[in-house]
Amino acid sequence: MKFMRCPKGYDVRGKLESEVKLPSSMEYWPEFVALDRKSIESWKIVTNIDVYYYGENDVDTPVAHLCQRTPLYDGENNCLGIVCHGVPIDSPALLYYMNKLNRTTAQFDVSSEIFTPKELEIIFWARQKLAAKDIARRLNLSYRTIENRLRIIYQKIGVHSLSELIDYCYAAGLDNYIPSNFIRKGVQLLA
């Protein structure tokens, strides 16, 4: 509860995100609700990374949290609620990438009935406004393959341009998706 800046004794059980009158929940409750809805609709645990600013002595520091939202169902498959568990992760590289992409929330486990995992990767890189040749280099594919896959992606959702694809991703909740292989293992210089 530290990341929500809960005062000692503050009880959030049974409350909706919009009812929790704390700085982080007031600012981000629409994103929390969208992730909860996604968990309920998919009947799966939704894993995401949130970044919050908190610290001691009024000095705020960005801290990333690995969060899992698990839907709870009764014997008749009625959703009783969501259990959210978050743990801080010490990953300067992750904070760097999320800041670079202007993200406060990241999702690594997006499932789609429309797109294959490889298409989701291509969409991610296209959303970063990389050219087909640059995407091809990153994914170790030919640029013609990327161009063909982008054409197929556009056809699947009925769009004709990158800006329409970006709008679609926002509306479909794919705007927070980051491929897990985007975060490289190992030591990385950030400055």
C-alpha cells in the first residue's frame, strides 16, 4: 500500500478504484478499471508494470511495480472482484524505457484474437514510428515481410494509415503493450 501512499490504517477493501481518495488512485483509476475489466473479460491474470513516484522526506523517486490482477469468481462464474498484488521491482532500464515511451503503465501479456504475437510486435514497433526497414532489422526479418505483415494488419482492422493504426491501438487497449523481448537482459548504460 506504500505505492498508493495509504495512511496507516487506511482500508481499501471493498472499494472501487474511483472511491479510494488517494493521489495515485485519483490520477490513475481509469487505467486501473480498464485493466480490471480486461482481467474479468479474459478470465485470466493480467500482468502489467506501473510506475509511481513516492519517497521519504518529500523527495519523490520513480518506482516500478510488477502488478498482477486476478479475477475472483464464485461457483456460478459470477465475478466477485479483483485481487491486485504489486511488488516493487528495481529496474532502472525499465524505468528508462517507459519514460522514453512516455508510459506510466506497461503490459507484457496482451492476448489478441485478431493478431498473432509476431503481429503484435510489429504493431508495437510501428507505433514507435519506425520505418519497415528498421522494424525488419530489429525483428530479423526482411523489410518486405514487414511491409506485407503491416498490410495484413491494416486489412484485419480496416485501417489505411499508421495514424489510424495508432488510434485503433488506443481504442483496443493495445497502447500499453510492450513486447517482453523489448527489455533486454543484462547491464545497460542509461545516460
